[in-house]
Amino acid sequence: MKRNLGLKVLVIILLIVGLGLVFNQQIANFLVKQMSSSALTEKTTKTVPKKGNFNFKKVKQADSTAIAKESLNSRATGMIGKISLPAVGLKLPIFYGISNANLLRGAGTMKPDQKMGQGNYALAGHHMNNPNILFSPLAKAKIGELAYLTDGKKVYTYRITVRKTISKYQVQVIDDVPQQKLLTLVTCDPVPGVARTPLRILLQGKLQRVTSINKQTSKMFE
């Protein structure tokens, strides 16, 4: 009798813990979505912040605790642009640097002094368990699709030409390539059962054109 009662109590405890974990993740996803959406409504800053974090080793996992804490703060370094990949439903603010505050709201620039439409413009973002938030949609992106950047004045159109999985140690992929105008997007490539995957999804595109932003093109980023 006591054994059956103990088993029932254990089952109830496991159910409560399990439900708590599920709902914690749902809440975390909701908070990330809210932070990203809120940032997209803000105006693009006209001046690039003087300081930014570009230390890859300091990037932390986007766990529920970190997300909950960050949702109470407003420590992103100011939105310097926006990115849109319509084919996979990605619309995010772009921030200067890869601080944890930035990456929990959108994409972060991977090098200082980057300029849209010049050199190799590299962005990093978190891959979440929800396929529709932050850089998670990049898992569905294909070669030939278009990616758009804006600094609030111009729209920079890139066509994806490279998609592959790389090691996190292949940092040379963000280096400039002589006489090429590139966009490089990097996010984690999750490995089942591995907490911190050493793999990354890499997408790279070539600049196709630069146009002035207008009411129609601005809708891609809203």
C-alpha cells in the first residue's frame, strides 16, 4: 500500500516537473518573440555604437533563465538595421556586436566597422527549439533565395549562393574576400543530445543590388 502511494506521488512530481519544463520553454519563446518584435518597431540608430562585444567565447546559451532575466532589461546596443529572408519568414533587428542582450533580440554583427553592401557583412544569431524565432528559420533556407538588409535608408539585396555545415572553429568564413561583396549568416546546427554543438549552419550570399528604401520595400522588414 505504501509502495503504491509512493509511486503515485513520484508520478505526480514527475508530471509537475515535466509540465513546468514545457511551459518554461513556451514562455521563453514568447518572451524572445516579444523582444524581437518590439525592437523591430524602433527606429534605426543613425550612429554606430562606440563599443561592442565581438568575443565569440562570451556568447551564452539562450536558456529560459537568461531569457527571463533579459526580458526585464533593455541593454541591447541600439538597432543599426534589419534583416529579412521572406522565403523562410525571417524578420529581425540587427544590433552592433554579439552581446547576449543583442542575440536574444535579433542578429548581431560579428566584426566591428562592418558596412552593408561592402566587404563580407557577417551576422550571427541563436538557433532555438522553436523553428520560427531568431535565426532558427535559416535551417530551411535554400541556395538561390534572397536576403535583404536595410540601414533605414537603403535596401541591400543578396542572393544565397552557399549553404553548408561548418565547425565553430572555422572563423575565417567571416573574413573579407577581395573584390567580393558578401553576406554571411551563422547560427548553431543542433546535434541531438549535445548541449553545446560544435557545428554551425553557414549561409553566404552575393550582393545583387542596392536601392533606396520606400513604403513597399520597408514592408519586408515589418
